[in-house]
Amino acid sequence: MDGVRYDSIIVGGGIIGLSIGWRASQLGLSVLILEKGDPPDAASAAAAGMLAPVTETTFGEDALLQLNLESARRWKGFAEELSFAGGINLADHRRGILHIALDRDQSESLSRLFEYQQELGLQVQWLSSMACRRLEPALHPSTRAGILAQGDWAVDPRSVLDALRTVLRSAGATLRHGAVVTKVKSGPSPSVRLDTGETIEAGTVVIAAGPWSGQIPGIPSRVSRAVRPVKGQILRLRPAAPMPPPITQILRTEEVYLVPRPGGEIVAGATVEEKGFDTAATAGGVFELLRAAGELVPGIREMELVEVKAGLRPGTPDNAPLLGTVEPGLVMATGHFRNGVLLAPVTADGIAELLAKGDLPAELAGFDPRRFQE
Ligand code: GLY
């Protein structure tokens, strides 16, 4: 026992863990964040950072859509507060996201999606081929149509992570890297044990360890079995000097998304692979992404490939996160699957409220981690 007791110990130093730690510290709690990576290997560092609840609307996921929309509404204030407090300009991209159909099949499925988005009252606009190419002249001439989701945008998750680490420290939270948790204990005296043999006590332990959340001994098996890793390979491309970046608009098709960063880099993602904890970059993954990106924007083929990275999303059986108390003193904040960056503000606000006041706000009530039975 090291003798120090925290109000909250958060296991996981990705965007979810750091955001909860920040909000909990702002509510006056003493917070310790334990991150196994050194430097952190969180999936958030690989992510493209799309804040795209409308573009990524999925049939039959209406409750998750409402949570995504609520978090998207909070992102602007979250980014402004973080930029100001963290002294980092979270340069963003506010021109909407354009979802493109390149052939007849894609155009038919895009039109079904458009009808569904309209039924849901979402802010979307159907654009002809010509209107798409006026907005983004670098699009392939075979572009047939597109949906513009004007309110969707993106942040750079690496800048967000840097800003969060800065604001956390100034809020008084402690962040430990290279801290591998070997056991969590719930009940009246919650604690975590580290691979160093150290045991640290807390008022509450929060598991925000992304795809690794299910691997930590001490978590009830029905909950831990609900979280699985879903691999995503993602590329970073840079214009070959002295060329300007080919696109200024965030674009996506059924197969790939392209996110231009303010400095000229373009992020192309991402594969969706059930490969366990494997994070190898593969020739096939890179090939498929580049093929789909080149079919959407031929100018991509002239860019330099500067990074290939694989991250692991925390998937769940219903694609929705696990948010809330699972046993006394043990809270889950994981399973965000494709929406970790998007869902950071609403998760952080809600879990911090649970930690400080004992109540989970209504918007998180539908995501009880105990919904998956043995
Ligand atoms: N949100 C995009 C992805 O998971 O690839």
C-alpha cells in the first residue's frame, strides 16, 4: 500500500480517461490516471478525429445516434475550453463532411441513407455530381452524388490529447505512464494493484482502458466479455513539395474517409478488422485504403505516405458504449467503438457527475454496462 488514497482512479489515458479525469478534477475530486503505455498507445492517438454523428448515421442505432448528437453539440464548447486552458490551438475544420457515391450501387445506398437521415430530422443536403465537384474540385470525375452534413467536422486527436494532459496537470490530477494494472477490486474499499506490486485505494475505480478494458482481472466477466478489439489501420499523407494538398473538404465513401489537416496533411482511414489485439500494419490494409482513396481523389496518388498506424477500437455487441456503475466502487467508461473522440465530452461530463454526486445523468442511462447478461 503506498498510503495515498484518491477519490477516483481512472484506468486508461486515452481521450476518454483523460477527459473524465479533467472534468472530475474540475468538480474538486482528487484523480489518478493510470496509463499502461509509455508513451501512451491509446487508439485515440491513431484516430482521424471525425465528429460525424450525421455522416455516420447507422440504421437501427437510434439511441446511440442521440448520444452522438448530444456529444457533438458539446464539442464546440469542449474544444474552446480546452484550447484556452491548454494553451493549444485546436485548429478544426468546420466545412461539414461530404459523403460521396462513386457508382450506381453506392448512389442507391446513399439515397436510402439520405431518406433515413431526413426521417430522423438530421441536417443533410443532397448534392448533384456537379455540386459535389464545385465544393471539392479534386473529386474523381465519376462522382455521382453526395450528402453534405454541414454540422459534422473534425479535430486532431493528437492535439486534443496534448491539451488534455496539460489541463489535467494544472487541474491537480496525477497522470502516471507505464502503469500496468493487474487487478481491480470493487466493494467498500475499491483499489487497483499494479505490476510493481503496489496497491492504490480509491473512492471509485473507473475503467476507461478502451479495448483492454475487458482484460483487467477483477471486472465481472459478463462485462469484460462485452468488450473486444476492432483493428483500424490508418494512413497519413503529405503533399509532395511544392504541391498544395489536393483537398480542403472532409470526404468519405463506403470504403474510406479523407480528413485534411490545417498543416496540409491528409488522414486516410480506416480498415475495420476483427484480428484480436494484432496491431501490425499490413500490405493489404494499406493497399485497400490507398486504392479507395485514389478512386475518390486521384490526386492522392501523388502524395507522400508518411505514416501507417493501426489502432484498436473498443467494440461491443451493440456498437454502443458501456457507461456507469457495474459493482459498488467500480465504474465502466469504455466500448466507444467508432465514436471515442466524438463521445469524449458527453462521457466525461456524465461520468464525472456520477463520481462527484453519485448519479448518472439521463443521457447516459441507456448505456448501462450490465445490459449484457451471462
Ligand atoms: N470513426 C471512424 C473509425 O472508427 O474508423
